[in-house]
Amino acid sequence: MDFVNNSWYVAGWSKDFKSNITTVEMLSQSLVMFRATSGEISALEDRCPHRLLPLSMGKRIGDTIQCGYHGMTFDKVGKCVRVPGQANTPARADIRAFPVVEKNGIVWVWMGDPDLADAENVFDMPEFHSDDWHMHHGGHLHLKCHYLNVVENLVDPAHVSFVHPTTLGNASSEDVPVHVSTSENVIRAWRWIRNAPAVGFFKEFGNFHGHVDRWHYYNLHLPSTAVIDFGSIATEENCAEEDRDRGVRVFALHFVTPVDEHYTIDHWMHLRNSARGQDSASEKIDGLLETAFQEDKAILEAVHKAEQRVQPRKPVRIAIDKGPNVYRKRIRDLVDAENTEHLGDPIAPAFVYKD
Amino acid sequence: MDFVNNSWYVAGWSKDFKSNITTVEMLSQSLVMFRATSGEISALEDRCPHRLLPLSMGKRIGDTIQCGYHGMTFDKVGKCVRVPGQANTPARADIRAFPVVEKNGIVWVWMGDPDLADAENVFDMPEFHSDDWHMHHGGHLHLKCHYLNVVENLVDPAHVSFVHPTTLGNASSEDVPVHVSTSENVIRAWRWIRNAPAVGFFKEFGNFHGHVDRWHYYNLHLPSTAVIDFGSIATEENCAEEDRDRGVRVFALHFVTPVDEHYTIDHWMHLRNSARGQDSASEKIDGLLETAFQEDKAILEAVHKAEQRVQPRKPVRIAIDKGPNVYRKRIRDLVDAENTEHLGDPIAPAFVYKD
Amino acid sequence: MDFVNNSWYVAGWSKDFKSNITTVEMLSQSLVMFRATSGEISALEDRCPHRLLPLSMGKRIGDTIQCGYHGMTFDKVGKCVRVPGQANTPARADIRAFPVVEKNGIVWVWMGDPDLADAENVFDMPEFHSDDWHMHHGGHLHLKCHYLNVVENLVDPAHVSFVHPTTLGNASSEDVPVHVSTSENVIRAWRWIRNAPAVGFFKEFGNFHGHVDRWHYYNLHLPSTAVIDFGSIATEENCAEEDRDRGVRVFALHFVTPVDEHYTIDHWMHLRNSARGQDSASEKIDGLLETAFQEDKAILEAVHKAEQRVQPRKPVRIAIDKGPNVYRKRIRDLVDAENTEHLGDPIAPAFVYKD
């Protein structure tokens, strides 16, 4: 299913988790989640081990959940604490609990091997903690498609001119080359379009009238967090690539969570270096992004549907695919590493080649 | 599919079958049924042997059904009596007819080997024929789940406290032990709750105010008829277990008919020893039971859905499962016996073991 | 899937194809179609070879289509003429174009081997070009069933009495024998019903009051074009079989296009030798036929649904099935011939039989 299990995935924003029971689906598993009286968030397997009823159909009693069928009860770390009709509560009746981290108003869950869950590895960036930046938690975009298509689209600047011609892109960028760099865990694709009309987003939000220099940096943190750094500055400012903070700069963050092979949620938020503290600006950006995301959604769902058909021929790859190609290869490698065990290295020289 | 074919199943109440053609689905087969001019009910395979059109899309002509496509016509026992365009009506064109018994206002159909259909084995009980009891044919509860889950729930007193806390049960019964007895064809689970507040049903219907002794007897006649004997009596009456007729006693009958592996109909009715002849009491009981049945339906459909998923681990069994466990084993044995042929016993000593 | 690929299939009427992009599904493939500036109709594979997005979600630019995802652009014969972000347009990026013929207001597409597409073989009949006949393009009947069932029904006069008792048939024809003749590419089934009441259609359209002689000729041109020649004439006219033009005569044409194994479109139109030039007569005939087609649709969709079930026994064949039986055998032979390659004839005597 191409899921990388050993990774932190976003379940929602902090404000989405209150004391009531909520359900979250990710990586083809069902979770029941609630905020315990201590304030910590609990994420348990949403499945009573007895007759399989989702525990989310039961009720919360203190910091436990009681199954709605026969009353088996589990505490916030999944331990079975009551089996009505009998005195013992065997450990075999415990259910799985998943590590949770809450940070920067974002709730992350670890679906893989719990021994590998390290809260230090949860995504972070300095701008979350700087007064120069305004952070706004956006929405949760539901897409009926495989997550690889969603993420691939976020390391693909080339689609912007065609999918978002009136919002995030316009015709001036159609043939501007894309740079790609790849490091251990981040794939970056970017391009600058110099001395061109501002795109719809920045006309609306940045209030530009003349020609601008604009940039798109797509930073993809494996497996599925995208940091899109985009902005504009008046062309006469002669902005250097590394001086992007001088312009109107926005980070759009996408935390992409696979629900199953046919469904994905993109939890998106943004940070900006202008109009700080203005709620109306946040709302305006939300609206502009939502328009663009609906354009992506229509494309991505149609592609997913097309991929389900029998293919008459192999698809083709073109020059602009470098970012997506590297991304897909990295994911295949991660999935492969998770699903095999390496038991030893060859005694050199294990293989001898003759010329 | 875990269906026991050699058994009588309820297709509906007598009043549901008139001269018009009706369709019934059971055990993954489609039947077309109608009441012939003699008054007897006919049940035929709902499939023209020619182009497979359901005969229920044709029309009744006298005591025959004419196919709506090319006019092939079948009498009430399935014999082909006309093939338009040709003179002969070969026996190979006959369709299958299913034995039907109508008794106590209930219509039963036999889906298995017709040679084994014995009208004497149709379910009956003395209270159907006694003036001390008021009989009322209730409704047909449709459930999107496997029938074994529906029937299992009817030999499981332990769920009542949690699924029906305001109607049929309350917290006083949560840990009261359940007795189980098993005989050849009946599995019985029961418990008494002594000296406790009346449950919603009997407060409403029996008009109890003080503490009561109450009982639940779940009698399951294999494969899928449940007779639930429940009632209440004021605690000061010191009622013995065998004197239940002294209290307000109700029999809720469930005739559970599998439609297919994912759909089941529970035909339910009730008898009572009080408020005889009062239609308003029947309606009140209908309403109280329907509320409780909707609670069961929500649970059972969610369990069925959960069972369709790949399971990460084996489910657990607990002390209260004795009735359901015995029930499922009996069904497995019945299905196994139907699907294998026994050809001989070993000549003793066929097997010699050495220590 | 029992599709004959090497054949012309109707995609719609001429009036359905304008300059805007439209989509057509046939033989389990998706086409994008548009009328080029030259007036010719173009039919391309509706699939960008890059990320598989349907090209119909892109936009027409001149006589090219630009993909809505990354802007790859294809001309009206499927040649890739632009790949944004790179200079070359490799032939491997070309998409498939399908031969199209437009004739008599009907648009035909060839889905098989393009080398075998011969515009001379497109269906035609002299009445299309005669002033004695009024031609009217009707509608497009969508049916949720396999096309073989639709076409079979069009070479099956026997169903008319039972499926269309108030429109195209009535009880007088129930047992009148059907003649069948088969030539290389046409299967014909027909019958005359002499000296009987007019059927609903001709009462309404032909204004007959007394008894009539009426005929049904079902001419099926393989694989899926049906020409139904039906009409009536007053019995006292003593009409010979070959003099049908003396009566009120109608040709109902059905161009049946398989969409996939579970969906079919019947493009139907009609010609008549009376009420020429009267639009109100065309509309009346449309209405009468649509009523009858809805009767067929109900039957055919129910049959298709029934065919998806596991069958308890083999279906039976009866005397009236001659036309359908020959038709199905011919289709099996055509499909077999398309899917195998004949590499040589035996050196005589390759096989020697002994008596």
C-alpha cells in the first residue's frame, strides 16, 4: 500500500481534540481519540477485542472508554480494566495505543513500531516560534485519491501554470526551468520568475501592481510534509534568492495523511511575514488557497480514477518530473526498508566480476 | 455461507400474502410467492429458466405466472405449462417450488431438500393456542449484517445492560451471572435480577413503582428462532423461578431469516399474559420493542462492518460468551452435516494406538 | 468481453458534435471528440500519456487539446506538439486517434485495427437518399446491461407480444411462427400477422380502424446494427409480402454501441413512407417508440442483473430463439477470429480417419 509506517502523521489541530470521543482514520487503521483529564491526547485502536465494535460507539467514563456492546472498559493507554461478568482482566484483552505528540497546535500520531517513535523528530521550523511570523491553522482537505499523487503534486512547480492559471500561477511561468535538489530527507524543487505580472494571489493579498519577481520553493520532507515557500517582490527591488524575507513571503504547509489507498487528508496551514495579527488577512489567504486546492482536487481525483483502469501502454515521464520521480523512488526505498530485515553484509569478496 | 438449508424459515405473516405476486429473498435465493385461489401459498424460484428474467416481473394468470419476456408460463407447483411458439413443454423447463406451511398466522418456507420437509417440525408453543395469552404479530426488522450475529445477540443476556440501559436493562444487572443450559435443539441462557428497580419497559407497560424481581430467559431453537421470556413481579411476592406466570410475563419471538451473507430479516412478534384484547397495549409494546431493536441494529451493523476488515489479531472470548459460543458451534456442526455425506462406520478396531 | 473491435460504431448524431470538447465511452475505452475548424470530427484517446488525466478536462486551443495538468498538447490526429519545460516532443508521447466517418447525419468511429477501417463499409440504405422517405434522428437510449442482450432483443420478434402488449404488439401474434434467414452478415427474423386488430402504434400513427395485415422484419447487420421494418395495411388490400411499400411502413434503426460490459447505448432513429415533412408525426413516433423502449429497458436490465448471479442450472433454449442463437454464435466467431491468428492450412491429408 506504499505507506511508510514509521513516521509521525498529523491527525488534526489541537483545537479539534476535546474531551469527547473522536475518530480518526489513517494508514488503513481506525483510531479513537480523546483528550484525557490530564490534558494529554490519547489515541487507541478503535476496535473492541471482543466483538470488534468500534469503541467510538461506546462512552467515555472518566479517562476510560466503555464498549457499547458488553461494557468491556479500557484506560487511556489501552489497558483493559473491566470485563463485566468476570473477575479477571487478562492482558490479552488490552488494545493498542499509539504515541501522540502535540506541538505548535498540531497533533501528530505514530502508527509504526512504538520503539522508534521519537518526539524529537516531529516536524518543526523556526518561523513557528518567531514574532516576525504570523501562523494560522487552516483546513483539512479531503481527497479521494492515493496520497502519493497528492504529495507528488506538492513537489511539482510545473503544474501551477496550468492548474492554477488565475490564482497561484499564470502563463509567464510555463516554460521557466525548475531546479531540483535532493538531500537525505528533503526534496526541493524551485524556480524564480523574474519581471512578470503578479499572479492572482499576490495581486489580491500583496497588493502588487507593476511587475514582480516571484518564487516557488517546494520543500518536501519525507514521507509527506510539504513546505511551500512562495512570495513576490517588486522587480525594481532586485531581490537576491537568499533575501526572500524582504518580499511578501508565505509558507504554505501541507501535512498529508494517507487514510487508505483511495483517500487522503491534506491538513494545511500557513505562515506569513506581513499583515501579522490581522485575522482578515488569514481569512483572505484561506479563501485564496481553498480556491486553488479545489483546482488540485479535481485533477488529482480524476488521475486516481484513471489509474484504476487497465492501462493500454506505459505512461511517459518528461523533463519536469524530476522532483516527483525522486520522491517516488525514496518512498519505495523507505517502504522496502520497513518491510524487509537486513541480516548481514557479504564477506568480501562475495562477488567477483570478470571483465 | 453458514446457512442451514434444511430448516423452516419465516417468509412473513399470513396477512402479508395476498393474491398479488410478492418477492422474498432468503438464503441467497429469490422466491416469487402468491396465494393461490385455493388459499394455499405458493413459493417458486423467481427465475425464468429461459432468459433468467425474474418471474415476479411477469403477471399472474389464474393460478399460473406468465414470464414478462416471452410468455413462458408456470403453474403453482412450478410446472411449465406453456412455451409460446412451440407445442411441447419439456420437464426441463419446470422451475423449483419450495414447501410452504402456514400456521399461527406465520408463513414458513423450506429451502433445503424437499424430502426432509416435515410440517410437524414447524415451531409452535402452547401459548399460541391458549386464551390466557394475547398474541400480536409485530414487524420485520431489516439488518445489514450476517444472521449469526443477530441470533447470537438473542442468546446473550449480558448485552442488555449496555445496549438497552433505558429500555430492557439497567445497571443493576451488569454483573449478575448468566446461567446457560444446552439440550439437543435448544440453547437457553437466563438470569434473575432480584430486588432491583423495574426497567423502562415494565415501568411503562407493567406500571411497577417499587422494587421488582425480574427475569430474562433466552431460548434459542436452532437454527434461528429465539423465544425471549421476560417479565417482572413485585419483590414482596417472593416469586419462585417456575411460577413466572404469576408476574407480568411477555414472550418476544424472533424468527430470524438470513437473506444473504450481508442482510438479515428478523420477523418479530410477542405474546403476553396481561392486557389481553387491548390493542393499545400491543401498540405500546411494539413501540417499546422497536426502540430497543434499533439499539441492537446500530450495534450489529457496526460489528458486521468491522468484521469485513482485515483483523490485526484474533478476537477474544470472555465468560459471558457461553451461549453464543455453543450456538456458533452447533451451527457449524449442522452446516458441516448438510455439506458432507457419511458413508460408513469403521470396522472395530479400525484404529489401534500404541502407547 | 465479447466486443467486435473491427467495426464502425455510432458515437452520436452529427448535431451532437460541435467545436467544444465532448467525451464518448465505447468498447471500454474513453474518447475525447471535437469538430475541428475544417469541419471534420476528431476522436482521440481521452488520456494524457504523462499522468493519465483525461484530456477532456483540459482545453481546446485552435485544433489542439492542452492537458489540464502540465500543459502537454496534442493535435487533432493525436500528435504531441508541445511538452512544457522541454524542447523535444517525442513520438512516444503521441496518443491514439480513431478513424471517424460522418454520413447521413450519423457519426461513426472505428475502434479496431486502423488499417482495416474502410469508410465504404459504413452502414447505408437507399431510403436515406430517397424523397419518398422521411428520415428522423431519434434519441440515445442508455441501458445498464451487456450489448448482446440489447441486440439479441432486436432479432427476436417473439418478445413483442409480451413486452409491448399495448404498443408494438398484441395477443394475436403470440403463437404466430417466426421465419429466420441468415446470410453472410445479416440475420433476418420476420413474421406476418394477417387479419388482426391493429396494434397501438398503428392505431395511433396510421389511423387504422378495421383489421389489418401487419409485418415485422428484424434485419440484423453484424455486429450490432438493427433495421426493423414494420408496418400495417388494411386486410382487404391483400398485400403481398414484397409490396410492403403499399402500406404504412416504418424503419426503426438501432445502432447499438457497447460502452462496457455492463452498459450500452442504443442510438435509434427512424424512416417512414407517410406523413413526410411533418415534424409532429416525427414527434409522435418518437413518443410511441420511447414508451416501447422503456419496456425493453426494464426487461433487459433485470436480465443483466440476473445474469450476474451464480446460476443454479443451465438456462434453457426454446423454438423462438433461432435468431438470437445464430446471432450469438456469429459474434463468438467474429471475436474468436479477431483474437487469434491463422498461420497455415494443413498439408492434405494431415488427418487420416479409419472407419
